[in-house]
Amino acid sequence: MSTWMYAAGAAILSFGAWIGISRSESDAIIFDGTGTLEGYVIDAITQTPIEGANIQFHDAVWFNTDSIGAFKIESLASGTYYVSVSAPGYSSYTEEISIEDNSTIQRIFQLSLASISIADTMIIKKDAEVMEEVTADYVEMESTNRFRLKTEGKADKSYMASPMTIQGYSMHDSDEEFYNPNYNTESYSTITENGFKQPLSDPLSTFSIDVDNASYANIRRFIQYGQQIPKDAVRIEEMVNYFDYTYVQPKNNEPFAVHYELSDCPWNPESQILMIGLQGKDIDYSKAAPSNLVFLIDVSGSMGQENKLPLVKSSLNYLVDQLRPTDRVALVVYAGAAGEVLPSTPASDKEKIKQAIQNLESGGSTAGGAGIQLAYDIAQKNMIDDGNNRVILCTDGDFNIGSSSDAEMTRLIEDKRKSGVFITVCGFGMGNYKDSKMESIADNGNGSYYYIDTKKEAEKVFGTDMRGTLFTIAKDVKIQIEFNPALVESYRLIGYENRVLNKEDFNDDTKDAGELGAGHRVTALYEIKRTKNSYQPNGMSSTPQTQQLKYQSSTIDPSAYNTQELMTLQLRYKDPKSSTSKLIEKAVYNSPVSFAGTSDNFRFACAVTEFGMVLRDSEFKGDATLTEILQLASGAKGNDALGYRTEFIDLVKQYSGVASIK
């Protein structure tokens, strides 16, 4: 499918109702099993739910969708069934579905409009003024983004926009086009994958760390509902960093520890993989400095769907439950304008805060820039000098008035990061989701970025990961690696395309970079091609220079052949309140281990990376297969107490069932 789902995630599916059942004795055997079919029925154009849609199962048993278009059919015996879906005013749809024992199949059935019958008389308004009354026979769809109203005794007319709505379609008496506010307008920043570079011409690889993990949760949403995944939605570093890795805690007073591991590349036998891991220092939350939080909530009309503002409310309530009496919360909302709903309030008054959250309603256009300005002003007004001062933005990113372009929002947020206030960006919803804008806000505003599609994900962000979500232990963290050309012929940084820095940025303390939260981990992988004989100690490289230069020459220092240093890794970081960076330097040695002897961390990170390359159909995916990914991940699951790695394995299996790449 190429369009977007309506509802939030697998957790919401449990609300699907088994409303109407008709069953003959001959059908009883169908329901003598352990399989489940669940999902939604939605309008193919507006992506809104269709309540009461009929799902006919094997010509004998029928079900109806509930108020959010959901259904759930349980106790199915294994086999192949024909499922027919229909609703008044829509063309019916039939699909052949195979059910296996102990399996759950998820589907979104998207119905296309036939002729839409409407009331005999309707009133067309513009800005609340009655323009005309017409008698309509039907509305005829001309394309996926346009319709024509057929009327008696009048010329055919086309309509667009609001305020009048007929079965989800909005119109007024202007241009001959149809505008649907629910039409799929999601946006993602273009990603051009990092290619291989040679140390002789490009000896330094420099990038900013990234602890965002929004991409993985977003991809999970696509896969769980059988949707086509936009290539630019796949950011491999965010997929890898979604998962925990068992790195050793830092020693002494350093904010993080550096780990590395080197072994064979599972998708390219001619390469090796170097994995670099940073482990942030954990903190005793009970003794941490108090938090000054400002919840900045988008309550515009686009946030009215069940998987947006209602999910925002439950997510923030979960966070409020985790706060201490010394923490404070203010609540700012924005739609057509921005306003303070709740002044800064002690978290000891949880009921007052929760009530303010519960009272939020959606409606209006989206003045995102004004909301950000006000939220930062309030955070600065209530600044705790040695505390955690942070804005938590919850939105679908669909800013449409005021400062709305990516460039304008970037300039605004760059200015605000100087205030000492950090930002956490939480994305919600789909269909009009603006990933590119929210990623830019987080990357340029001393922030982190998450995508929340279910209550379970909200619990992960604001529960399991809360310390890192709220408490920054190092900011502007940059990594620069110098590869030894005697041992490395070429290298490629996997992912981090939008975090790559110029080599001179590494020593420039005015250049922004990523933040590391308490207890957080950052993992990066390089694919490395070795020089001939470089696997042997003191091996001499015979790799020729690729191009003769007229004005300069590149040569290898003879001492490079007499060391087993594969590379030198440098890190720069600032303390959260400082403007001057500190430097850590570490040599990484030529000490590969067999792939079988690598850690679960290494093998699982390779599996996630390989899956990302398959989803992107990367030119560098080599021999990657879904079968190999499953084998790697299953063998590296380790102590998966929270079930995140198991969920990944199930996700790959689900993708395998519909993917064209096997």
C-alpha cells in the first residue's frame, strides 16, 4: 500500500470489537484454532476510519468495525480464507489471506468511494455566510484529490477546502480543485548515503553523535500495517540506537566510556565492520537536580485524530507520574495562536497538571513558531540555574502559519538553544506527519527526537529512557577518526548522513553537535576495506594511489607500517553548562576477532544495520538477505528483558511476508 494508516498501532487494535456474528455449524471448524486477523477499515483518500464496515469471512461469517474502524477476528484455524470488505457508498474489496497457528495477521483495508449519496438539500457556506442552497444528486470523485458536485438544474461545479463537509470531504465555492486536509503530505529530508572514502585523500571522518531513535518507531508503524516505507524515512543510525547495548559504565568523572569491536562484515566478505560505542554515565535520579519542564502541545485541527492529541495526553500523564515534588511543569499550547494554559506548577500537584492536560482540545491552524517562542520564554522565566531546563514539544510537525518553513524553524531554534534550555521533540500521527521539520528542530536545538505511535512507546520514552530523555550529561559531542592508510584502503560511515561535519568543525566550539543523556548509549558502525596484506602484522600495502595529482602528492608516513594502530579516535564534548569543549583521544588497534566470537552487541547491531540497508535498497547492501538478518538477530538476542530485540525479530518476520526482496 502506498497510503497511510489511520490509527496508532498494535496497542489500539485491542479495542477492535467483534460486533456482529452469523455462524453455521459448517463454519465452526474455522474458529477452532489459534490464529488472529485484526486491523482497520479506512477511507482510501482521507485515511479516516469507517465505522460499521462489513467484513465477510468465507461467505458465511461477518463482522463490523467499531467507532475507530477497528476489527479483531480470533480463534482462527490455519488455512487460506477469502475476506470481503464493504461499506455503504464504497466499492467492495476482497483479499486472500493465509492464517497460521499462533500467528496474528494485521491488515488495513482501504476502501475507495463509489458515488456518494448525500442529503437532498445542503447549504454551501463561505466564512459562515450562506452562499447558496442546492439540491444534490451525488458527489462524483474525479481523482484521488478532486471531486465534482452534481446538482439539479445547475451547471456542474467543483469545490475545495472547508468549512462544509460531506462524508469527510470539505468544500467551498472557489477553484476547481479538491483540497483534503487529511491527504498524505508527509515529508522526509532527502538522504544520500555515505560512500567509501580513501584515507590518503580523506583521512578524517567527522560527525556529530545522534541518540534520536524516531526513525525505528516510524518504520515499525509502516511495517505493522503493510505500508510502503519511504526510503528517506530510513535513518540507519536511529534504527541501531533504538536498542540498548551492554557497554561498561565510564570510570572516574568522565561522562562516557568508549568501546570498540572489529570483525568480519556479514553482508560483504571483502570488508570488516568496526563498531564504536559510547556509554553515557548513569545518574541517581533521586539525587538529580530538579527539572523545569514546559510541555508545548500542538492542539491544531490536524491533531484531532485518536493517535495524536489523545495519545499525547496519555504520554504526558505517564511522564507526570514519574516526576518528583521538586520538579515543575508549565503547559503551553498553540493552534491559531499560542497561549499558556498552566503556569509553572510544582509536580507535587499532579492532579492539577493532569487536569490541565486532560482539558486540551484540538482545533484551528498551527502557529508552531509562536508556540516555541512562548515555551522558551516561560522556561527561561522559571530557569533553575543548576537544574534541568527543557521544553517537551508534542506535535505532528504540520506548522502552516507564522514561522513554518524548515529554514525559518531552524533559525528560530538555533537562536533559542543559546538560552541554556534543551528540547525534546516527540512526533505523533501520520498522513500529514512532518518528520523533516521535527528532526531539524531537535538537531539544531540541543535536543533529542522520538516518534510515539503507541502507549507502549510512550512508556519507553518517558519511563525506561526517561533519565536520558530529560538529563543531558554532555553536549556538542563530536567524533573524529583518522584512519591509518597503511592498514585501511577505504572506509564508509554507515548512516549519520545528516550529522556529518567538516573536518575543521571538530575543533570549532561554536559548531553545534549532538547531546548525550544520562545512561544513554550511542553506537556507530564503519564498513572498512583493508589494504593488501594488512591482516598480517607489519604488512606492507601495495594499493596504488587512484589518481596522480599535479600540484601535490599524498604519501604514507613510513611509521604507519610499523604500528598496529588501525585508527585514532578523538572525541570532543562540553559539559552541559560550559561553552568550552574537552578532548578525549583513543587509539584503536588492528585486533579483529572472528564473527562467531563477537559480542551480542556487535551481531545485533549488524543485523539492524543490514535490515536498514535492505529497507533502503542500499547500493552497499551486498549479500544482505532477510533470512540472514533473522539468523543474526535471533542469535544475538541476549538478555532481552524488555522485549525490544524480540519485537525487532518479529518485525523482520512480518516484513518478510510482504517484501519483494527476500
